Amino acid sequence: MEAPAIVDLTAQLVPLTIRHAELELAWSVLEVVEEWTTPDFEQDDGSAKELKRYRVRVTGPLPGRPSAAGEFGLIVRRYGDRPGWWITPSDPA
């Protein structure tokens, strides 16, 4: 399930820290595993689509167990039809 996030970017415009926008949770980015972007705003069916995606390895509170800390993968996205960044846990691969 995606959640809104606040993403602090480096001078190179890659995620440095990621904070959950509704909960008091924050993660430090250890590694950017994948960076993806598209110049296209609309899909063929007219709906807005993903514009930017990072797959990152982070350290901080674990998904589903925020009282425990560790490393895990996180997907960070921006969409054309809604403001801000959105996050979801993922395998770091």
C-alpha cells in the first residue's frame, strides 16, 4: 500500500532522506538501486502515470514493525495526477 512521503533530495536530485507524511517515521537512503523517469505525462488511455521512480535501500523503522530498525528496499514515486511523493516497501534487489 502506498503512502504519501516527504523526500529530501541531494544536489544531484536523488533521495537523501524519506519521511512518511502522516506518521513520525523517517529513513536514511543508503543506496539508489534504480532511477527511472519518463517525459510522457499521459498514458495511451488518457490517465496520468508515474513520472519518476527511485528504488532505494534505506535504513530506519521496518515496515509493519516501526519499533524495530533495519535495512530494506523502498520504492519512491511521483505521479502526474497527484502532488508529492509516494512510497511503498519493496525488495532491494
